[in-house]
Amino acid sequence: MSFVLVEYKKLKTQYPEFQETLAELESEALSMAASRWPGMTYGGFQPGANQYGRTTILPKVFADEAGDILDKNHVPKTWGVNEFRIYFSSTSPANVAIPGWKTILQGGNPENIGTTPEDIIIALAGFAIPDPSILFSELRLQIGDKTYVIVDIEEIHMYEQPAIIFEKGYVVPPETFFKLQGFFQASGYQRVVPLGFMLYRRKDFLIHE
């Protein structure tokens, strides 16, 4: 997992590499969509009949450590309801001790928690962490049957609004195992926001909560 740390507020103006990563992801994601959804065309942010669309990466395609999807039905209601803000402790979202490895995000397929939903292709360019405190010191990522090496991110404490940008992004197919974990050193609320976009085949998944 090769990445760079940047200030999020400077991302679009001072880091052309991010735009290059997005362009590569778009080409790869559209190619995957064309092969997986034959007979459909790309409709962008306003797809028409027989078209697939594009939007931001939504919380509800992920679940927390306990397997609760980050949608309007998330329990508890104090965090995780259509948002990436999650409370981490030795008993939340699941009984996993701190200090230690805890799951930040995993695939939120209601039919098979841990995998991504059907009819969704995720183009992942990195993560933003818009919190004053960063609670974890290391990250590890698994997509499908590939587990990427652990990376230390303690340098992130020198940034005001840190973002982790992959030098080469990841395109996550539908119904694919996905897990992002962090080695947590302290308890508290943490918001880890995926950067990139996703393609979707079914409009009802996006229109109805």
C-alpha cells in the first residue's frame, strides 16, 4: 500500500498526483463496469434509462467492526448513522481491546457482511481524517484475497487536516471482501472518510434511504 500524506485543504490545488490517480481509477472502474454490466452505458451523475451512474463513496456501503451497516438504521444512533464517524473503545463497536488492532471499515453487503454490496464498484483513492486527534498509529488493508503490508502513519500527527493518498488507487469490484484496520492507541470518536467515487447499477440504492 504505497501512499503519500498531504494536507486535505491543499489536495486539489497543490497535488496534481491526486487528479492523476482519479483519472487512472476512472478509466479502470469504467472498464470494469463495461465488462460486468454489458448492455448499459455510463450516465455520470445523472444516469438515464439503461445507464449506470456515479456518486461519492457513501457510508452505507460499509459496516463498522460489529457488522452494523453505516446507514439510517445503524445502532447506536449517536454515531454511524449515514456517516463515517465511529466511536472506538475496547467494547465499541466490538469487544476488541485497545491498544490493539480494530476494524475501521468493512464491506457493508447486507447479505454478506465483510463484502461490498452487489451492483457497486468502488474506486478508492485514499482516506481523509478530519479529526483533531488521530487515535491509531498503523493501518492495514485487505481487498479480496490480497492483504497489504502494515504501514506506520505516525507522521500524520504533523498535519492539521491529514489525507492519505494512494500512489495507485484501488478499484473494488461488487461483492468483494474489504477491510480497513487500524492499530488503536486510545479510545474516542474517529472519522475516516474514503476518497474517490463509486459506480452503481441500481438507482433505488441511491434514491431511497
